[in-house]
Amino acid sequence: MTHRERLMAAVSHKQPDKIPIDLGSTRDSSIVVEGYEKLKSYFNEKSDNKICDKMMRVVEVDEKILKELDIDTRAVHPGSPENRVPQPSNSNKYIDVWAVERIKKENSYYYDQERFPLSGHITITDIVKYPWPDADDPGYIRGIKERILWIRKNTDCAVCLNLPAPFVHISQYLRGFEDWFADFVCDTKLLEVLFDAVLEVTMHISKRILIETDKNVDIVFCADDLGTQNGPQVSYEHYKKFIRPRHKKFFQQIHDISHAKILFHSCGSLAGIIDDLIDIGVDILNPVQVTAKGMNPLELKKKYGKNLAFWGAMDTQKVLPFGSVADVKRMVEERIEQMGYGGGYVLAPCHNLQPDVPLENILAMFQYAREYVPSFMK
């Protein structure tokens, strides 16, 4: 199989010739700059780093490294808006398109949020008058068509398009986490107005991006974290009333415009809403945080494997950073045996690879995934 055929067979619940692997096709399956430098040094790659998510400081993995690791996917990221928010003079700070300010503190790997612009006592009028991003900014679609054509011409890999987060992440960054949670109890009307204001912008940007692709992508990725380590962020009743219908609207637009499979990223324990995610249009779940409550990979495959594909499941909390090469190889075997039979599994790290993951563990994960022949394929 070609790389694209292999991946599309897997996410279509057909047995591929090998288990497909991903690194860097999404902003949540890449690698932080400091870890990437180790990979670059190993492969003697001299190119400058291209950042695909400034807050998390993760990179667009270079084509040379993707080929060396035999990765089946290639990323397409939206362009940067032309009408940018004026930036602070301090180089360790930046302000994003939502006017959210972040700072990278000394000895930190990431940009932490410093100000929540719609926190505290606000009114619906404050939301209506907020300086929302220009969803028609031409920068968002710049270079997308060219990148897709380059992938199609120069590789045989699957094309993975990254879209903006629908509304949960962004509304939390705007409102502030404490006020965001309190609004579910104290002011649901305000919360819904905020959700809808964000969703209107992200859906418009996404629509323009999807139209620009001319139905020439294989996977469409988006992310909104709904879980914690031990359970959902909000009650099922609140999820069903306030979050599910808006995600359904976002996913429906993707299916209306594109033939691609929807790859939805949500960290944490999602066991209580997986049926809902399938029902509202999710085709593939990422990152499959196996250390979270109720996210046992074998049980997930048994219960949902006919209707949902899985992308990730390689533990970045314990095994990859702290395990040995033998531990990593054992995990590769376990995940493939647990989730790879009959298709439905793409091997990748549970979220971005962090700087403390040893180089030998990164190499072992991808290289051994290519070497290992599972019992169901012998």
C-alpha cells in the first residue's frame, strides 16, 4: 500500500498492510522545539524550525525527518492572518488573534496565559462589542492550496488539514477558567452568547479553509478538550445541553463541505461521551489518553471499534518520558495488538512529544512500529 492507502484503509476500518503512524500531521501530535532539536541533530537536519502552534511551541516536522521515520501523514496548517493584533515589545510575550495575552517565563517551555480579557463581571453587551477576529482575513487561506498540491505531487501520504478549535478552548481562554465553570451554574445565558460568538468566527474561518481545499484532503483535524484525568470537565447534562449541539453544528459543516474523515482531539477521560461523539459525526478519536479514567485501549476497541477509529494511544505521561527502550517497544506491541486488528488504529503519541522524552524512545516508537508484525497479520 501507499502511505495514503494504508492510513485511509485503517481509518475506514479495513486492515492495512502495516499499522499507519503519525508524527506532526496535527498541532497535537507533533513535538516541542527542544525535543525536535534532538531529532534534527540525529538526522543531521539543518533547517530552521517552523512553529505550527506558538502557545505549545510545537513544530512543523521537516520532510526529511518524516521520510526517515516513514510517516504516513502530512500536515496542512492555516496561514496567519494579515490583520494581526499589535504585539508587545517584550519578546517573551505575544497576543493572539483573540486578544489573549501570553508570556513565556524563564526556564519554561511554553507560553502561559497572563490575561483573560472577558473574565470577571461582564454583560452580554461586552461580548457583542468585543473585538472579534476578522474571519474573512485572507491570511487564513494563504498557501493552503499550494501546500496540498505539493503533498500530492511529492509524496504518497495522507493529507491532514488542521482547523481552528471550535469554541471550548477559546471561550475558556477569553472568560477565564474559574468564571467559565461558574457560568454553567450562575449565568448560562452569558455562557451561550459567548459560545455562539466564538463558534460563529471559527465556523466562518473553517468554511473558507475547507472550500479552499477543494475536497482534496483526507483528514480534517480539530480540537476541544472535554476531559480531565479522572472524568469530564462538566457534567453530562451540561455537555449535552451546551456543548454537544454546537460541536454537532461544527462537525456537520465539515461533512457538508468535505469528504474527509473528522479527526477530533480531546484530552482526558471521555468514556462517558464517546457514543455522543460518534453520533454527532466524529470518525476518529485522538489522542486516546490511556492513563485517564475509563480510557483502557482494549476496552475502547471492543466497545467502539466498529464505529470509531483511534489515533494516538502511545502514553506520553509515563512510558515515553520515563520508560526504557524495551518499555516503549512493549507498548508498541500492546497498542497494535489491542487496537490494530481489523483496521481502525493510527499509532501516534498521546499528544505532543515533550522535551524530556529521550531520543532513543522516540526512535524506538516509530521504527519498531514499522518492524513489528502483529499476531493477527501472521
